[in-house]
Amino acid sequence: MKLQVLDQSGKPVEEISLPEGVLNYPVKGHLVYETVVNYLANQRQGTASTKTRSEVSGGGRKPWRQKGTGRARSGSNRSPLWKHGGTTFGPKPRDYSYDLPKKARKNALKSALAAKLADNLLLVINEINISQPKTKEAAAWLKNLKIDSALVVDSRENSNLFKAFRNMPEVKAVGNDKLNTYDVLKYKWLVFSQQSFNLLVEKLK
């Protein structure tokens, strides 16, 4: 399997051969789904918290005597049945994160990459060179490539690239080690520097 490598202006400069089973991996929808759910669960802070009747302030005195008033018996004005009372079965801080097998995450990423390649939405650029860390320059480069929404993958050492893209809501730049299935699916285009793409292929073999 071969893939074209483009220069910064989008013109083909060479072809590279890909090993079997990396970008021609079968798209396994349920595996991709499980990986995305796992990613989103791991992002949750889990800090939601409500107070039970024992934690709400007040309510130390019995509102009225047990018998003889004609009203329902009551022991506290902080009961969940009362206004300003405690919450029954409300959320408490918890950890939503869990692990997926390493092989499952790897194969889900291969599925997502294969889907992008099948839709002709994967580009490999021989070298992504942003001369200044300016959004205007990055936007002009993407416009020249006719790209609107993209995930750009390159080494973190290319600091101008990451600074230039950080103010663009439809574009995200990530380092080689931060590529994940969720981001691949979230953005329309997937753009690699050749160096990053080669590292990815080695990792997914």
C-alpha cells in the first residue's frame, strides 16, 4: 500500500510504502465506540456533590411535638421531604475512569486512521514549517490546502506550530504521543508531518 507525501503547498513530492495491516486495517465500529466512551469517561472530573440530610446546616430541633398538633410527625426541618432539606441519592465525588486493554486502544486507532484514509481525509506533509507563531499564518496555510477542520500531528519541538493553532477552535495540534481515537474522529482532516507519521506507523506495526 502506498501513500503520497505532499509539500507545504499541497503538491506531491514522493510516495511511501506502508506495512500491511496498519492503514488498511478493517474498521471495527464497536471497538472505536468503546474507545471513545472510555476516553470521555476518563476526562470527567467527577466532582459533582450534593449534601445529604446529615450534611445540610440546621435542623437540630424537632419542628413540633410528636403528637397532638394534627400535623404529620416530623423530626427535622432538613428532611429530604422539606424545602432546603438534604438530597436523597444525589451525586457524590467519584472517579469515572477505567482502563481498556492496550491492544483494544491500538486497534481502535488503526480503525479510525483507516476510515480517514478511505475518505481521503488523511494528509502527510514532508515538513510543517510555520515561520512565526501567528494564527494568521497558520490559517493561511490551511486555506491554501483547502482545509477547514483538522487535527495536526507533529513533534512538540515545533513550538511555532502549536502556538499558531491554539486560537483556532476548528483546529487542534497534538504531539506524537498524544494522538487518540477521539480526536481523530472529532476533526474532519488528519494532517501529519512525515516524521510523526513514520513514528506512528512504527508504533502501530
